[in-house]
Amino acid sequence: MIAKNRGRALLVAAMVLVAPALGWGSGFALFEVGGRSGGMAGVMTAVGDDLSTLFWNPAGMAFQTDDGIQLMFGVTLIQPEQDFVGMSPYPGTGYRASQVEQTFFPPHIFLGIPVNDRLELSFAFYTPFGLGTGWEDDFRGNYIAKKTDLMVFDLGVSMAYKISENFAFGIGVDYMVAQIELARDIGLINPYDQRLTSVAEASLKGDGINSAWAWNAGILWKMGSGFSFGASYRSEFTVNGGGKATFTQIPTGYADFDGLLNTFFPFDEKVPIEATISFPNFWNVGLAWQNEKWTVSGQYGVMGWSAYETLPIIFPENPEFSSVREENWDDAAQWRVGVEFRASQHWDLRVGYLEDETPQPAEGMSPLLADSDREAYMGGLSYHTDRFRFDIAYEQVNLLERSTDGLNEEGFEGTYEGKSPLLHMSITLKF
Amino acid sequence: MKKTVFAISLVALLAVAPAMAQVDLSNYVALGDSMTAGLASASMMDWYQDRSYPAVLALQAGVSDFEQPYISEPGIGPIFELVSLLQDGELRPVIAPVGLVPGLPTNAEYPGIYNNLGIPTATLYDMIFQTGDINNLLQGNFDTVFFDIVLRNGINTALEQAIGLQPTFMTIWIGSNDVLGAALAGTPIDGITMTPVEFFGGLYGNAVGALATNTTADIVLINVPYVTEIPFTTSVDPFVDIPDIGRWYLMADTGPLTDDDFVTLGGGALIAQGYGLPGGPPLPDNLNLFTGEPGVVLRAAEVDILNAQVDGYNAAIEATASAFGYPVFDVNAFFAGLSSGAYVPTYGGTTLSIQFLLGGIFSYDGIHPQHIGYALLADELIQFINAEYGSEIPRVDMAEVLFEGDWQSPGVSPTKAQQTIMSAEAFQRLYELFPPKLDQAPRIRRPGAIRPEYSGRDNRIKPATRP
């Protein structure tokens, strides 16, 4: 009898359950594919002389046929930190929160097999996208995101062919597998005490294998006098995925309010969902100069985040929860410089610097992903023999302070600032 | 030498510029009705008065001595509370007043004029002409209770007292009660249940003119919201779904309702008693002018009439604002945006709406906001003032408001009642607070709407000596 539009508030609350949940960004893009490239800002597009070039420029493998079969494996330790200072109207001026301490270990494994002195076949496994965010228990942004885990794995195979002694190209295909899990609370105004109250915890988890195909290509030109030029392209891809949403009721202490919510939310059921997520293309151009002792390289790249326009989340069995969120991200540029010094027969030293532009509009910054322009400094060293190589590098990434400027669509206003130390480690074996 | 003069001039300019851009709320006076008084859930009560939009605005502006006519719990009249939400597993809320004994004024001995001169039930006419005497209330006469509590001296009207306080800043939000009674009675009759637009315009111009002439205050005018887009009129469907029969459009004494018609919250209790249903008596559509019994149905045409009346008032407010150079805060657009969904207040991923009980903005009477709604309103007003005057009044910390809970938190066990939706008792209490002012119809037509002695500064009351 009562209430035109009854349940509308509940519907709105439920719809935003997943809408902001799958934000991506340069903050989600990972470039951690080797201890050596990590020590010189990843400037491998025009260098291409170790297995990490499988990410930066597959053509580089064509110049490694003389190295025999190579296996490179390693991991990068990432400990992201992010602090938030709020402003009114929500969560309030002076409010402070920090992400919980977490450590991530995205791995990388590369295998290069020379077919002949011009052709190399390669296999790769690494994580081009990944992130985990988690906030303190009493976090006031808990109705947007409490915890998020995202990983996209790339299983790639590629070939590189040396057309001449100075010019090579490479092409490859990538099988992308995405995994995501996130949790947040749902808050409603309790009609009894007029207080914002957590009424449910919602979690979303991808199930099965949510995957997509992508491709990559590159060229590498040894121009002479130590100079080389490289260019590469990694295609965009779209994951059409499925998963399950779960709503767990949080008792409010008011039995019939809980009862009302129970008639609306499918508590303790696994509700199927479908989502379509577009990932960006990524192209790079680089110029390098090398001699016996030194390598100096610069690189410019653009991630095509403008492909990320909308995020449709469909509840096939509960269409009232379905939504399409406008994202409207922008393409984001980055530039990198790196220097390597071959100090002795067995030891190399390197340093690098990069700047990375954010693709995310201020409107979309949220506890789930609050991206900003980044700068990073790094340095590393290697020990190597004829058949063995160990690379290690330390990188300091700073997410520059950025305010939501009162524009945040989820009403969570404030300033984010973050940093992340990274430790890159790789071992390369040659057979 | 020229350089020195130039430098001094520049320094002087720089020093003056910020001051010009600021607005001075040190002596802020709010004129208005129940919305200004902070009335919530059909009650004027200290807890909500402290959270009225003028009080919040003053607090945000750093004003520590914003005086109000406080009333102790459970307020006047006793405040409504939500008794239960579900009956027989269905959403059928019960709302009832807390007890029968009203609260008492606790700040009546304040020696000055209150900064908050919002008077529940006041029309524009009342704001200009009605006085109130606290002795009247002390003698047990509740007929003009809110005027007696706010105005007290039996001599000066709200407008006169505002002038007497010589404010630096004012807000004026008046006019809702010039049309609200028609909505509560389900019967818009121009000149009977509603103040005629032409008359409203004349009064409004005169009132603002008096303030412009007799004060130096910066004044923000606030227009009138549609009374048809509040939960009181939008929460009850004009039909019921009956097993074996299907959708049944409720029957009123003027015929069956349609999708375009509205049943007020006052109709909820009647429907629960069988009114409007098959075999039951019809719902009363219109006000009974002989018995005073209200109607509970607003037909689509009546909604149009009510909205047109508000449009007329707002045009008069705009014209007055233009004449005197005052800004108008378009609260009608604010509520219309909430109603249409064009504006969805979102805080930390949580949304507010005007949905009754669950939306978080309106109180249990379905007409007035509660503390969250008033804070939202104050925040909007602050943004308007900052934009208009170049001031930097801090925005409201909505997190504090959202997590605070209401006046009973942490919980006081609600009493039980059997009525459905808004109990008949609750509706009667509400209707008594906001009746159509039938007795004002001849009064507002009397010639000389502005009293002749009220032509300039009113010196009958000394400006208060603020503590």
C-alpha cells in the first residue's frame, strides 16, 4: 500500500555496490618484468637485450639468438602505501586514513629458444595489471571499498625475426586471464534512529576463467654508431567476465528493519554477475646509445585508457541491480630514462627515472582507486657470468598528492598521497 | 614618490579586497516558518533546533551566540517516532507521537531577541503582523503557542523584532504555510486555503522593503518549495493490490482515483480502516468547510493548482529580489531535483533521497526534514552564500551528521501503537499544527495591509544587549 518508489534508496545503494568497484589505471598497470629493466626505468624498447624485452619490445629477442636457450624468472616485491586526508562534506575536514600494510609479489617468467640465428621463439608469463587496496577497519570509505584484489596474468608466445643484422621485428599473442575480488559495506539510513548504518557486506568475486586474447608487435633498428631505435605496440583487450556477488546481512538491532532488508537483498545467495572491462593498448618508442661501458636510453609511451569509457555490470537474475557506470578515462603518457654502466667483467650498475601521467579523472578518484601522476627513481646492479645472471633493483614510486577537488562522484572528498617501494629481482640462466 | 604612492595604494587595495568579499554573519537573523525553526517530526524541540539550517549556518560561520527559543524534549507538540516498519511481513510503518505531555520553553528568559525568528505555522502575513505573548502560554493557552514562544513580548511581530536586532545578515524563508494548509486539507482554494498570489506579492515586497530600509543587512531570500513533492503527498499509492481482484484504485467521495492522483499520509490510517476499499466508505477528497474535517486526496488538477500557486509566489519573490538587489536561494529547485532524482546527495557511496522513512532526508511527518535533511539544506545554502558573496564558510561535516543518530540515540524503546502509516492521532496533531488558515481569509483582505505606524525603524523595542 505504501511508498511509490519504495525500495528506491535500497536499489540505488545496491547498484553502486559494484559500479565503482572495477576501476583501473596506471595505478593498476604493472611494468615489473625484470630486475635489470626495473633498475633503469624499463627503458628496454630500444635496448632489447634481455628477456624482459618480451614485454617492452618483442623484436629484441631476435638479437639474442647467440645466447642460446635462456630462462629468466623473478619477482617484484611491492609495498604500496597511501594516505588520505578528508574534507567536508564527507568524510569531514581533518579526517585521516591510511591503507593497511600489504605486500605483493607479481612474478615473471620468460623463456627464449633460438630456432636459428635469425629467429627466436619465446614464451612469457607475467602480470601486466594488478593491485590490492585495503583500508583500516573503521574506514569511512567502507561503503565504497574495503578491500580489492586484482590480478591480470599474461600468458604469451611470440617470435622475433632478424631481417638483417641491423633490423628485426617481433610479434606475439597474449592470453589474458583476469581475477578480481572486492568487498565493501552497504550503508543505509536506519529509519529508527536516523543514523547511517552498515546493513550488509557485499563481496564480488570473479569465477571461472575470465579471459581475452591480445597481441603485440615491435621493431628494433640498430642504426649504427651505437644508436638504436625501437617501437612497440600492445593491443587493447576486453574481458567479458562472470562472477558471483554475495550479500551478507549485518544485523542492525532493529528486527523489522532487518526483516525489510531481508525482503530486498538476496542475502547469503551467490548472485551471478556479468561484467565487461576494457583494458588499454600501450605503445612505446625509444632511442638508445650504447658502447662497451655505457647504455643510455630514453623512452616515451602512451597507454590508451580512453578505451575505458563505461563499465557495465549486469545481474542477469536480478536486473534491478544492473548498472552502467560512465568512466571516460583519458589516454595517459609516460616517459622514462635509464643509464647502465658496466663496471667490470661481472658487475653492472644502473639508475633510472620515470614520470607517469594518470588517466583517471578527479571525479572517479575513490578509495578503490585514487590514481595520480607518478614519478619514480630507481637504481640497481647485476652480477653475471657467462651462464648466470642475477639482477636486483630498488625503485621508489611516488604518487603525487592529488585532491578530488570536490568533484568525487561518490561523495568522498579529500586528498590522496602515496608511495611504494619496489624491489625487483631476477635470475637468468643460459643453457 | 609615484612608486611609493602606487605601492601604498596597492597594499590598501589588497587589504580591502578580502574584506569586501566576505559576508558578516556575526549578527545573523533568520526569518521564516517551521523550516527555519528546525521543526522535525511535527515537533519543535531543542535537539532539532540546534540542527536547524540557520543554527548550522551560524555554527559553520563561527557564530557562537546564535540564540533560539529552545523547547525541551519531547517538544511541542510531542515529537513523532517510528513505532514499527512491518506488519504481517509487509512494509506498513506505524508513526505515532511520543506521549501527550509537550516540552517546555527553556530559553524564554533570554533578555534579547532571538536570532532564529522562524515560527512554525507562520504565513507571510503572520511574519509581518502577528505578535506573541509568552504570558499567554504560561496561562495554558496553546492557541498561538509558537508565536508566544518566539516573539514573547506581545508587542512586536517577527519582522519588527528582526529590524530591532539590526542584523548584519539575514535569511528569509517564508511562504510555505501560505499553501501548505491546502495540501494537508487536500483542498486548494485560492483565498480560503491559500494566500492569493497577488496579495502574497504585495506583502512580500513590503516586508523586504521594510528590511531594506531599516537595516543594513545582507539578505538572502529563499523561495517556496512545491508542497506536492514531499513524502506527505507522495508516499501513499492511489491504489492497492488485492488478491483475487488485482489493482484496485481507491474510491474517494468524488470518484475513483487515478495514477495521477495523490493520497496524503493522512489517508493511510483511513485506508487501513477500510476507507476507499471495496465495500468500504469512500475516502474524503476535500476539506469539509462546515466540520473542518480535512480531505486526504489531491487530484492531479489540484496538484497543478498548488504548484501554480507556488510558482506565483516564487515569481513575486524573484521580482522583489530584483528590485532590492538581493540573491534568491532556489530551494524549490533543490527539492525538485531531489524529487526527480536529478540531484542525488551522495556521501561516501551512500545516497540520500526524499523517500519517506528510508531516504534519510525527511522526518516522520513527511513534511519537514530531520537533522540530516537540515544539514544537507544548510550545506547547500552555505555553498550558495559562498558563491554569492565570495565568502569561505566551511561546508558542513556530513559524516558527523550521518553517524550521529537522532535525538533518542542510543535507542529509547518506542511505544507501541496499532495505527497504520501515520496514525490518526499523529495526523490530527499534524493537522492541528498546520491547518489551512480559514480565519485569515477575511483578515488578509483588510485594507492597509501594512500598518500605518509601521513605516520606518521600529523603536518600540530596544535592540537586545547580547551577552
